[in-house]
Amino acid sequence: MKEENQMGDEYDKSYVEPIVNASRPGTLAGLSLTVLRFSADDPLILRLVLIIGAIMFLLSSFFIFFYSIYPARRVLWTGTAATFLLGLLCSILSSVILLILV
């Protein structure tokens, strides 16, 4: 019984964990694209910031997915952190733009 549990943990660690890790920034990208969809009449600068934010979150998802598989690659962790922070910055900037315009 103990061996089956260890096999399940190894399976989760190697296959499920990268997908779960990548889904978090992917959700934020989806939220940015949803806001973009409903802001069709808003200024171009707001749409550009939302698009850039969504792209940064998607890149962060890819970086964190591959970092979960290859944890020794430091450049993947750096890419994850940089793109995630840029995505957050774009989200904050788009919120400020919406507050100023509305």
C-alpha cells in the first residue's frame, strides 16, 4: 500500500504539478483578455496595456511550466519572475487607466 502511495506522489510531482503551477498565471491572462473583450470602446492605450499584460502572463505560464519540469534551469525561474511581475504591473496600470477615464 505504501508503494502505491509513493508512485501516486511521484506521478503527481512529475506530471500534475507543472500543469497546476502554469494554470495560475494562465488564469490571470484569461482575466486580462476578458476585460479586453468588454473594453472594445475604450482608448487604444488601455487595450494595448491589457494585451501586453495578457502576453506577459502567458509567457509566465510557459516559463513556470518548464521550470517545474527542469528546476535546475535558472533562466526559467528568472523568466517566470520577470514576466509575472510585468503582467502584474500591466494589470495595475490598466486599473489606474480605467479609474482615470471613468
